[in-house]
Amino acid sequence: MTPFFNPGPIEHPRVPVYIAGVNQHMCRVAGEVCEGLHVHPFNSPKYLRECVQPAVNEGLKTAGKRREDFTYATSSFVIIGEAEAELAAQRLAVKQQIAFYASTRTYEPVLAAHGWQDVGPHLHRKSIEGDWKAWPS
């Protein structure tokens, strides 16, 4: 510690640690060594139920931890607006964001959970080509 800064004692020394994860390995690590998982917004109920939760549970079991002591932090894509044009613009933005995530090769398991694994390479190729306009279609 420098002589110029002393934060003093930590009032709550048990600071919870969360990591972000999509793939089963990171979810398992979260269960084993963390207090929570930041669930990636690129997910689905099916993927969470069949892939994320079992991996987290495996990590919890390995560490001898209880599920009640683990937290999932989630976020969602939301479309809001008043006029139809505003809603349409928001819909397009959300579709583009989902396509961006789907183009990321490490997120392929989310697509595969639904039988859509062929979509990822197509979108990845479009991203390399810079063909962003073709994504939401």
C-alpha cells in the first residue's frame, strides 16, 4: 500500500465473486469457485436448463457448495417504444445484436442446443466480410 492511500478496513470482507460465462466449462468454474454467474444475454430457457444449470451444479457439487448459496445474474434483450416505427427500429437493433453474438464461434453451443449450429459459421463469414446489413434477415 502506498503512503498516499489507505482505504481502511473493509466493512464487509466477504466480497462475492461472479464471473461471466456461456460455455459449460466457465459455468462449471463459476459453480466451483464463485458466488455467482453473470449469464450472457445470448441464451435461451432451453440452453440454461440443459447446459448452464447442469454445469454450474457440477461445479457446486465438486466444491461441496449448496445451490442456495449461488446466484445467477441475468439480462435480457428488450424491445420498447411507442410508435410502430420506433418498435421496428428497436426490433432491428435487437436482431443485429443477437446475430452479432451468434457469429461468435465460442457461442455455438447456444445455437446447437436448438439445432441451429449451421447459422453460426454463416454469420461469422458475414462478419469477416463486413456484411452487417445481411445479418438480421
